[in-house]
Amino acid sequence: MFKVGAGAVGAFYGARLHQPLNKASKETLVSVVCRSNYNIVNKKGFEIESPVYGSSVWKPHRVFNSCTQAAASGIQFDYIVVTTKALPEVRDDSVDISPVVTGISAIVLIQNGFGIEWPYRDRYPQSPIISCVTLVSCTQTKPGLIVHSRWARIYMGPFYTKNNPTQQPPLALQTETTSNMTTLVDLFKQGGVDEAYMMDAIEIQLTRWHKLAINATFSPTSILGGGVGIASLLPDPTINEHARECMREVFEAGPKLFGRPFPSHLASIDSILENTKKNVGFKPSMLVDWEEKRPLELEVILGNPLNLAKLHGVEMPRIQTLYALLKSAYAQRKSAHSKL
């Protein structure tokens, strides 16, 4: 197994999946490609602190500084797991992984946003693609140190076509993808991630859309609301109503776009708002990226969903407003930075 993106989520799940001494089935060896944290991880591995799994050090099977170096090792990977931020306007990760993708590789995408699978399906039409939505709270507080605070839940489903999730794929691709997913769920559970679930192609997109309601509402609101965590803003009745109505737009759009209601186990708007109020001090990752002047997941969180909705005649005016304002602020910040 090969992990592309050795940040907090990638390292946390990599450690759970790495089972070199597994007696129940074949051993699972996880290798990683690291960039900014390459030196420390190559020497010492990852330190991982978790209230659920305890403190440990995970040393990946191999640590590479690029996919090209990994390909030169001669290892053929059964799974290529991508956990980078999806930034299509900055880079195309589907191109980056091309040296390590072979005929036996399943591509696993653990990323936020909508439409993140599209470039992979275009580039690898015959490869199994597994789309994942995760609920996990962990951060890399310094290079090589991962702190997991709560949750470890992951949903996965097949991705066959970007134009119509209801379209039946070739039987061979469907069979291979299902087999890969079944094995991956088993590997997660063997690694202690009990809340690992399989879904069909529409369910996973609805689940992705459900999480989008949270990210597309809270992330831009935190930035435009003064650069503070959303829990600090929600007690304001005006902000609370704004957040509720933004999420309602996304919630109402989902079934119209995918022809099916949301899975019943997914949280309601009321539940999301109440739980978020309790998460004092938490900052959406987009807010952290804004503070650190890093690229934002603007298109996959806001742009792509709006484009799909427009294509089907579904309006989301509040989300459109957030997108327009944040895109303008983002462009002005980049322009000011380029003049320094």
C-alpha cells in the first residue's frame, strides 16, 4: 500500500493499516511519500498520540521523497491512497501518482470536497477508484508528530463515472472495485478502525455532499467572519441563522442532484450545529490554511458543487455568495502577496 500525502490524516490511517505481523491474513505494508517532513519521518517515523489507540511510533515500510522514487524501487502497490488536499488549480495529483499506478492498483481518495475523483477517472479509466469520506480529528503539530483527539470513521464507495453515478459500469470494473473495497474495509477493522463502512456509488456521493454542507458553510464563514473558529461565531443569532440556511441549501440540493434521500444515519442540521458549538477552539482546516497563507480548497469545496447544481438547475444562492466573497478575498490576498 502506498500513501500519497503524509500529513495528519494520511499518517494516522497509514499507521492503522500497516500490519507487518498480521497472522489473520497476509501482512499489509504501508509505504509513504513525504515532502516537508521527509527527513524526520525517514529517520524516526511518525510519533502518534491518541486517546483511543495510545501513544506509539509508526515506521512506514519505505519512505520516499516522490512517486518517481517509489516507482524506481520496483514495488508494485495494491492500493494508492491519496490524502493530500485537493487543489486542482495548483497541481494535478492524478498526474503525480502516475509513476506508481499499475494494472493491479486501486486508487483510494481520502479527500474533502466534491469532484475530487474526476481527474483520476479521466486519466485511469480502467482502474478501480474508491472514494472515501472520513470523520477524524487529528493534526500534525510538528513534523512527524500526529495528535489524534477524537473520531475515526470512514465511509467508502466506488466511483465509476463523473457524469452519471447511476450509470452501470463494466462488470469487470465493478467486480474488481467491490473486491478491493471489501478487503480495504477488513484492513481498517483489523487495524482498530471499527467504523469503516462500504456504500454504493450514490450513497458515497450523498455522504460526500453531506460533509460538504459542513465544510462549505463553516470554512468560509470562519474566514469571512473574522478569522475565528465557528464555535465562537454560532452563539450570535445572526450567524447561527446564516449557517443553518447555508446548510439547508446544500441539504435540499443533494437529493435533487442524486435522486435519492440522504442515508438516515447522517446527522441533521440541528445536531451538527449543537455539536459544533461544543467544539470550542476548533478551527476549520481552510481557516488554518488562510492564516498560514497556503492555497485554499476553494474549488472542490465551493466551486465544483455550485457548477454541478447550476448544470441541473438547482440554485444555492447563499453558498454562491460565500464563494464569490471568499474568491475575491483570496484573489486580493494573493495579489498583495505577489507584490511584496
